[in-house]
Amino acid sequence: MATLFMLCGLPCSGKSTLAREIEAEQGALRLLPDEWIVRLGLDPRDQGRRSEIERIQVEIAARVLAKGCDVILEAGFWHRYERQEGRDIAKAAGGAAKLIFLDVPLEELQRRARVRNAALPPNTFPVEEGELEAWLAEFERPTVDELG
């Protein structure tokens, strides 16, 4: 059964690194919105464009899952409804969903953001001062039921 890996966490939590590891180990298709946004030269903070890219990636993921291949979505899954949509899409495609929550304390996220900003990796964007705190306030932590 194909698996949809949903990587959940804030920027700098290690989602992209883990996505690459799963891709190498499982042979899964890796879909990361930030990579598409940066490569297309879009504003990474434009929520309308981000939502559009995430929607396209979810459509691709459903098609690939239906063909029996694993998929990694690294959209952050900040909200419960997004995680439920991922589970529903996987089920409709005849696959399974696995939510992986990268739970990193704010202080460590801030440290990683400073390191990342100092030597920006390809296909990423800088995290500005104060953004992590604002994003954390918006983030809905997965419940035990979601992770089980």
C-alpha cells in the first residue's frame, strides 16, 4: 500500500532534510512547496500563491498514490483540517497516511534560522526576525490521536 508521508512542523524544524532522507530510503516522490516557490521566483510569503502550489502538489500526490507510489508532502501541515485532508486524500487513493511531527522548541528553531540565513541553502528563503514566533502562534499542534 502506498504511503503519503505528511511532514508537520515549522520552518527550520528539519522537514526538508527528513523529506530527502525518506525520498532516498523509500524511493518516494518528494513535493516541497518552498522549492517550487523559490524556483519560480515567487514571493515565499504570498499565501495565495503558496496555497495554489500546495493544491497542485496535493493533486499530484493523489495521482501518484493511486498508482501505488509513496509520496512526501512537506507543506508543514500547520492546521488540523490540512492534516485531515491529507488523510482523506490518501484513503481515497487507496493509500495510507503517515503524519510525522517534527517538534522542535522555539529556541532551537531560532538558532537554526540564524544558521540557515547565514548560508542560505538552495531553493529556500530566509526566515525574518519575529516570523517564527508569529508562525508558532498560528500553528495547531497535532493531537495524540493524529499521531497514533
